[in-house]
Amino acid sequence: MPGDADYQKNSDVPWVKRFAAAGGRVIITGDTEMKNAAHERLALIEAGMIVVFFEKQWSQWDFWQKCALLLFWWGRIAKRVKRARKGSFCKVPCNWQPKGRLLPVSNKDAKKLKIERQLVAKRKPRRRAIIKHVARKPPRPIDPSQGSLELVDERGKQSGEAKGKTLEK
């Protein structure tokens, strides 16, 4: 609040620190941008907060819809909070699935994670693509004009039992 001694415009860091100092350990919030603002994410992690976010569309709902969703998910939120590690984040989906689950949210920088995933994807060729390429490889043609035919396996290598044996025309 602007009247607070530690107020910083556009920052939730001061109240997060005060809340943690007062013994708070769980934050349930509709402010999904807290996890994207580096200084706020760091404050949440350093304070050991367990943070439950709602999805972005939740902020577009009216008061009664928000309350209904919170009440619907409350039992699962309470269970998750009891066993969650300090500094962990999760998200409440905006749905009403009776056996639904809270979704894990990384407490790491989203932009950095995206770059790391792109780098890994560039380094590792996809296994399926390799297998498809091998499967499409045509069999080695046999040239009967060479005078003798070697017994070869499907990979084009001379088979173990056929080594030294040839078939004459």
C-alpha cells in the first residue's frame, strides 16, 4: 500500500517479505505475473512461499465465478499445500473436473527455460525421424553383370553363413 514504509511501486516484494516474517507460508493469488517478474519470483522463493496461482482467464471472471472455482478446488489446494516444498509453485486450472489435479508451475525463469528447451531440441535429433529414415532406405541392388552374386543380408552386408560362398551365374 502506498502508505506503508517499505512501499515500492509495482512490486509485491515488500508485502511478501512482511508476510513471511509474520509466519505466512502460503500465497493463493490470481496475479499470474508474479512468477514472471524476476524480483517477485525471487522474493517468493527466498521467503520459502508455497504459491498457488490461478490461470490468466480467472482474472476476467466476476467475483462469484472466482469464489466458486476456489471453493471447488479448495480440498485439493489444502492437500497440496500440506505436502508441498518451500518455494514451490502450482496452478489451479480453470475447469470443474471432479478428479482434476493442480498443475505444477516451474519457479524458474520462463524465458530462460524456453531458450534451454530450444537448445536441447536443436542438439538431439528425434529418434523417430532417424528410424523412419532408416526404414525408407531402399535395399541394395544386386548387379548380375559382375559374374558372381554374393549372399548379402538386408543391410547390404555379407551374411555370416555366406562368407566365402558365391553364386555363379
